[in-house]
Amino acid sequence: MLNIKFLGRTVAEYFRLLAFGFGLVIYVLYFQSRVNQSDFQVLYSSADAVIHHISPYPAVGSPSVYSGSSFVYPYAVAYLFVPFTWLSPSQAQYTFVLVSVASVGLALWLLGVRRLSAYVLFLAASTTIVAWQMGTLNPLFVLGLATAWRFRSKAFVIGAVVSSVAFAKLFLLPLLVWLIITRRFRALAYALAFLAVLAAVSFLGGPLSFGHYLTLLGQLSRHEGARGFSTSFVVRSFGLSQNLSEIISFSIACLLMGFIYWRYRATESEALVLAGMIGISLVITPILWSSYLLLVTVVLLLIFSTEVAAILYALLSWVIVTPDRAGIMAVASLLIVVMFVSIALLGWSPLRPAFMNEIRGHLERFAPKPKLVAAVLVPILIFGATAVFDFRIQPAIAVQLLLLYLLPLAILVLTRKRPQAACQSE
């Protein structure tokens, strides 16, 4: 006899998958056409240069360094994009868009996301759209972080992935501290060995020495850091010098690192350490654009449940930034999607007992610790004052500060001891 309920669930599931696939196609085609993939164009040109034995770098000290159209990654990164040169520029751009969106999806899968509605929220977040819309490497970095976490029991894999990600973006070097704190010394040895090989390829076999490359990065940081949302930029907004702002940023990172280690000793949570190191990386980077906040997805998924992480990320992202030339109708449509999917993910009721019990549990663990409560409330008051009284800090920057400081801090405080997830066997 035909099972009507089973058939109904099957049809509904296929309908959801079909709707998701159709929406994904529209989503990619619409937003891809709104910008020119500027970051990818630089990577494509650099790959074309290296296969013709031409230096992809601008002249160190020239204004072209911060023109937005110059290659500023380590030399080895250019070789990764050589396969794209086998395609025409337009074909390569579409291919990299697909690679970027697929990287985000695969990263979510590796981090344990299984609900289709959660994928919708993560992909509908404005910072996700900006990250792949501009052709940045951030989707690949997120995939790398997710891979490192999923296969953290395999020393070779984690060493190779962490070193590759940290080498491509030096501000992610705190990821090595994750290996140290969690006593993964074999993985650390692999990571250092891979870093040595990548450095040799890039700085011994490349057109720039390590010293000249750091000079190039310094010039880029001084210019772009004055226009981004980095910690040093915020500190400089209060009239402090660049050197002092960098010292303060580094000091904040050191305090956070000490706090992370203390919480790790209390909770034995490896997820806490990785989430904290990603947060510290965002604190110390001298250049911070909204697309970098795609990395926050890993932080949220390591600490919160899938539902809470997806809703927090999607809602907060739209407060921070709107995708380039998105159009009012597209923005309104995505906000409606985010709102309704968030409600559906909560079971159509914000008062759902399971959700409220999770929030209540967090509050119960947080309330008996007045010092930690003060550590969160004081920055809230300070950042709120900057937004209200306009101490030369835009409200959008204040929101980013909430993400970069208060959210990681709250996550670290609320983390409780729990059994480690099963790892891949050796």
C-alpha cells in the first residue's frame, strides 16, 4: 500500500532541492554580473605573467602597489592560478565564481552543516556574496580552515593546509599557535617544513626577496589600512600614530591569546582555540575588508549550533555591508529570504523550547562570572559611544568591532567543556 506520508515528504524534499538549485543559479548569475572580479583579474594576470617569465609584482615604492590592480601575494600563489590561463578571461572568471561558491558550500559540509536552510542563510549573507563577488581568496581560505578542522587528526593534512593558508595571507599565521596550544607538534613540524618550501620557491626562486616583499606589504598596509576597518585604523581614528596603533593592536591580540589559553585549560575545547586564533588573525591584520569576515563563519560553526550560527551570521552581515551594485530589489529580496528562512530554521517560533533552553544555558554559565560580564559590557559601552557621539568612527566600523571583539569574547566565555567530535582515524 502506498505510504502517503512518505511520498509527501519525498516530494517536498525534492521540491526544496529543486528550489534551492534554481535559486542558486539566479543568485550566482545575478551577483557575478554586478562587479568585475577585480581580485581574480589580478591573480589571472599574475599567473599569465609567471608562465611568460615576467615578474607579476609592481615596482616597490611606486603608487601602483596600492592601485588595487597589482599582485601582492607570495610568488608561489601565482602558480596556483596558471590552470585558469588555459581559459579566456571571461571563462576563467565564471569558473572561479563557481569554484568560490562551491568552496563555501564544501566548507560548510566539512563543518557539519546538513540543513538546506542553513546553506541558504550562509550563502545569502552579504559578506559571503562580497567575498566571491570580488574574486577574493577568502572562500578558499574558509575551505582550508574547514579542512584543517575536519582532518585535524591527520598531521600531514593539517600541516599542509594550515601552512598554505597562512603563507598566502600572513595575518593568518596565528593558526600555527592553534597547533602549539593543542600540542599537535607533528602537524606543526609539517607546517613549518611546508612554509620553508613555499618561502624558498617564492623568495629564493622569485623576483622579490623576503625583505623587499615585506616592504611591499608595508607600503600596501599604510595606504589601504587607512581606508579599511582594521583594528589599527580604528585606533588611529582617535588621533594616535600608526606605530602606536599597531602596538595597541598587537597588545590586544596578546591579551586575547592569553585569554584563549586560559579558557582552553578550563574547557579542553580545541574548537575554542581554532575559533580564537581566527579572531586574533582578524584583530592583527593591518588591512581588513568586509570580505574577510567570511572567516567568521568558521568561528560561529565551531562554537554555536548550526541554526544559531547561520542566523547570527546572515543577520549581522547585512548590517555591515551591502554587495556592490546589488540593487534595491535584490537586497530587499535577500533580506526577506533571510528573515523567513531564519524563522523556519527556528521551527517557526522564536520561543521554541530547544532554542530558548540553549540561550538560557549560556546565560546561566555567564551570569556567575561578573568579571567576564564586565569584560563584555565595557567594550559595548565604548563602541556604542563611538557610534552615538561619532568619534570619527562610522557606525559600520563600530558594528565590525562588535564582531571582531565582543562576539569572539562572548564565544570564548560561553564555551563549556564538551566531548571532542570524532576525528578521522589515522
